[in-house]
Amino acid sequence: MNDSAAEQSKGNWWQRLSGGLKRSSSALGSTIAHVVAKRQLDAATIDEIEDELVRADLGAEAAGRIATELRYGRFATTITPDEIKAAVAAEVEKVLASVAQPLTIDPAIKPFVILVAGVNGSGKTTTIGKLAAKFRGEGRTVMLAAGDTFRAAAVEQLKIWSERTGAAFIARGAGADAAGLAFDALTAAREQGIDVLLIDTAGRLQNRTELMDELQKIVRVMKKVDATAPHAVLLVLDATVGQNALSQVDIFSKLVGVTGLVMTKLDGTARGGILVAIADKFKMPVHFIGLGEGVEDLAPFLAHDFGRALVGLDS
């Protein structure tokens, strides 16, 4: 990609990111502008801003730190709304910078196995399809394994993605043992010299013990073929669920050793700040964020851009 094409791509992504976070940034920005217009940057103003940060799902700890920065920062009492937004964006970036990490595929491992987990409706299957497109675009061979054997629609959706991306595809009949499918998929991928194996799983509510047990079984069975598998466990989170995402990260991490996160549905939610709360609490890598259904709407997570878009500032 030449420089002009790269700039255009970055510009298009920024438009989608800032547009997707519009509901979050509008709520935050209007409150900041309102409280600052009423008075100087005094204790009451900062308390109101802190309350709004909590309402935006940034979490009490992160919101408290940002408020402290505003209290003790070198700001004039006549600070403007944009100056406050910039200060908030900078603090958000501090929280997110350490977790904004790319998903690295080790070319020495074939296949590099990525297990994708999450609750119903989080966007797992669509995310897998987008990742397949990304890896194929990088020249890698890919296999998709339809481990959500309970939903015929999920299997069909993954099959369509395999056809669209030119990825190999493996599935079994409805209700088949998902662990057995994972075993077969890993065996076949090894025999075919596949670069990346992406395994879909059934949407699991974290309070359904039997379903979570099955997820652990998938991991155990794969290790019979490759003791190091899976090489990445991605948890797909739906941004619209807000604070409930925190418990999902906690439980899935304990059960299957989540290695990284993908946050979907950031477009059109007023709860974009939940990503800050998750990063602050778990310090877990965030690899990608999703802003829509298109292949181009899944992109690597960038802390600086996210912080600026969250408060409604230009990149």
C-alpha cells in the first residue's frame, strides 16, 4: 500500500471510529461543556465530570484518577471544554496504551490455533470471518472450524465466510461433540500444513456450568494433538452490555486462559468507556475493535485514537 492509500485508509477508519463512538462522545462532551459553562474548574465541576465518566462506563477507579489529574493538573481556572476533553483523552490513553497489542501469529507454529469464545450474540462468528479475511489477505492459509454445533445458522454463516475468504472449512452434524470437532480440525490442519486454525465455539452464558465445562473439554482434547494448543484464546465482547463485560472477562479468563480481547459493536453504543474499565482492571491485551458488519470494520486497537474519539476530539 502506497503512502496516499495508507493515509486514506487511516482517514476512513478514523471516520468510522469517531462516528461509531458518537453516542459515547456526545454524552461525555455535552456534560463537560455544560458544567464548564456554568462555572470555573472548581471541585463541584470536577465532581460532575467524574460522575459522567462513571456513567460512560469507564469505571470508578479510572474516573477517579482522571478527576484527580484535573484537580492537580496545571490548568487555568478558565479551562475550555476542549482542554478538559484533551486531558481526559490523555488519561484514557495512559490506561489503554499498555493493553493495545497486536495479535501476533508465530509462523514457526503450524497450525497456529486460535480459539474464539464469548457469550451468545457477542459477534464471535462474524469476528472469525473478518479475521479469516485479514489472515488470507496477508497470504496465510486458514481453516475455519464450526465448533458451534448447536446453531445451524452459525455453521452456515461460517461456511459462507470460508467461501468468501478462500479458507478451508470443517463442520459436523447438528449437536455433534464440539471437542471431537476441534480434535478433527487440528489433526486435519496439521496434515494440510495450514497456517492458522480458527475455532468457533457455542455462545456460552458464563453462569451455565455445563457449557463452560464443554469449553474446557475442547481445550483438553486439542492438547492431545498439540500440547501447546490453543496458541491464542480470544474473548469476543459486546460493548453494548456495559459493566456485564467485566464479569465475562473474569470468568472466561479463569476457565480457559483468555490471552486477548476483541470488542465488538462499539458503533452506536453510549457505553464505549467499558473498554477503559476492562483495561484498567484486567490489564489484558486488546487486539481488535469492531464497528460494524463489514470486513473493514474490524481493526487493530489503537489507544491514542480510541481516547480521542471517546471524548469527541479530532485524531
